[in-house]
Amino acid sequence: MNRYEFELHLSPERYLDYYRGKVRSIVVRCTTGQNVQFPASLVQRFVSPEGIHGSFALTCDANNKCVGLERLP
């Protein structure tokens, strides 16, 4: 399994593009410097009135298929 940690900061207005389906993927730069792309639908449960802000970890299997996304403390 691969684990990618990153910071994500999306305003509510910016997230609307993802929610409406105009943008389907999110690309982030991990703490290791790697760029990782994943489906925008994974962050939907973290949306608040302020948007999405915080540290996250994306876990992928050996084939780089997303297994889960969690918010880090």
C-alpha cells in the first residue's frame, strides 16, 4: 500500500466546480514533493461551509487505486 500525505485548501466557491462535475480530479503536491491525482468525489465528506481545509492522507493499493482518504489531526 502507498500512502500520500498532503495539505488541501479549497474555498467553498472553488469546490463548486468539483461538486458540479466541471472538474473530476484533484491534483495535490504531497509532503514528499510528489504530485498525486485522485477523484474529487473522495473529498466530498470533508466539505464544510468554509470549504475544505486540512491535512490529509490518501491510501492506494499496489495498482495505485484509491483505497481511502482520511483527515489527519
